Amino acid sequence: MKIGYITDTHARAETPEGRTDKFNTSLFLKMEEAGQIFKNEGCEVILHGGDWGDSPDIPYSVYNDLAKVLKSWNLSIYGIIGSHDYYGYELKSLKRTAVGALFTSGVIGLIVNAKGIEPFIDLGEVLICGTPHTFWLDDSPDNYYHSRHKEGKFQIQLTHGTLLEHTAPFQYTLIKDIKTESDIVLGAHYHPGWKKIHHINNTFFAHPGSLARLDNTGTVRIPQVLIIDTSKKGKEMFKFVPLQTAIPHPFKEKVKESQEEVSFNVINKIMNLIQKTQTAVVDIKKQLPKIAKELDYPNDILEEAFSLIEEAETEK
């Protein structure tokens, strides 16, 4: 079986600061090219690693464009929930999200261990299981474990967590610490992807990186899709295809912000995040390391911004 894989499309209405093009135009051109690659390669099914949109409630115009391009592939598409796909890290919020609408309307299939949603997809010789995003996913490597769901099946596992090849100054899980009975583990969430395919304890690990580039870090990376051919053996199963429609350098040079601009921007971003996740300031403050990674600001600047927000809340 030939399977196509992409992840972290982050469909959104606004163009990220610093991009020299229109983000959604670029994104959907890449997705259209990905669809053509899947067709040319003879893929029978497509997998998605989560973060379909950049927020749970992307505008209808963006949702319609996303649904249109996914349907144009004319292939079965299965994926998992990413960190941007639901509210407050609560699966029960899925029915209020764009991804939930894509699932309910039959545009995509979701692999989630929850009532009404399949915990795995049986494609005959191949079985697809998933480790969707959760707030506690990277608390322990054990959270990535999947048993052999059905004997005799080639098992591919989708993940949406901070699986890394190396240590980092934020919460993560090292690939080498993962124990699973899946034959392939596919990465997501960490946008740069992995530098190589890893083979550890009879499991292959592969991650092509995000299809979308939301900031000007690593702009030399060209987004790519991954083709998996389960009829082949070893690393020959994997083929990475760079996208011709991807702009080599989509961001202008980053302009250093003044301290006042930093404080103002951070407060706005935190307030937007609180509104999106529908949690209180005190609740989201507990997730400081994750928020620091999400907003790309140091902890001390975030702590100062939280203090200003809390002071304002007290004065109300």
C-alpha cells in the first residue's frame, strides 16, 4: 500500500507577521501540489498529523477552502487532533471546532480514543492508530505506547507531541525513549521535522516537518510531503518529496522589537490565547513553559505580562 503523509497545515485567515506573501494562497497552492503528488505516486490513502487549522474556530471562508482542497484529492484522509484543533485541551469541545465539522461532514476520518470516534483504522493489511495531542502527552514516554492492535497487520502510528531527536529547553520526549509495537511512528507538532529516519527497537520514526511556516525560524527548510510504500523494506519505504510551490524565503528580516512593543504584543497574544482556550488567566499561567514555546518569548517576559494582566483583572 502507498500512503501519503502531511502535518501541521495551520490553515488561518491572517498572514503571519513578516511573511512576504499571502499565507493562505501559499498554503493552498502547496496543498494542491501535495494532492497532485499523492495522485502521481499512486497513494491509496492520506494521513494527517494534526493542527489542521491554526485555531479551533477558523473562519468559514478558510474552512471552506480547506474542505475544498481536501475533497479535491479524492482519497480517504485520516488524521488526529493537534494542539490547535480543540478548546482547552478538552476532546468534548471537538463538536464546536472546524476539525469536528470536517469529521462530521465526512471530509476526514479521525483517530481518537473517544466515544463515537475510531481508536484505529483498519485498511486491510495496514492498520492506522494514533496518539493525538493531550496536555500531559509529554509527561512520560509511556504515553506514546501502542500495543499491536491486530496481529498480522502492519501498524502505522500518528502522533502529535513534542517528539525530538535531541534535548531542548522545553518539555519534550526523546524518540529513543519511545516504546511501542507500531511498525512506523510519524511525527508532528515540532515544525522543523526530523533530520533523518530513525530505526529503534524494530520501529521506524519519520517526520517531514510542517507544511506551513508560521515564523521566520528555519526559513531555508522547504516543506515536503512523505510517501510511504509498505511493499518495500527498511528505509526504502520512505520517500520525501519537496514542494515546488514552496517559496524558499517567505519571510523578511525580523525587526527587533522595543521592550514596550514586546510587552504590548505579548499581552495581546496571551489574551487571545485565553479567549481561544476559554480558560482563566490563572489556569493558563500554570502552562508557562508551553506558552513560552507557543508564543516564542522568554519566560521572564511572559511572567511580566501575566503580572500586568492580573493587576488589570484585580483593578476591575
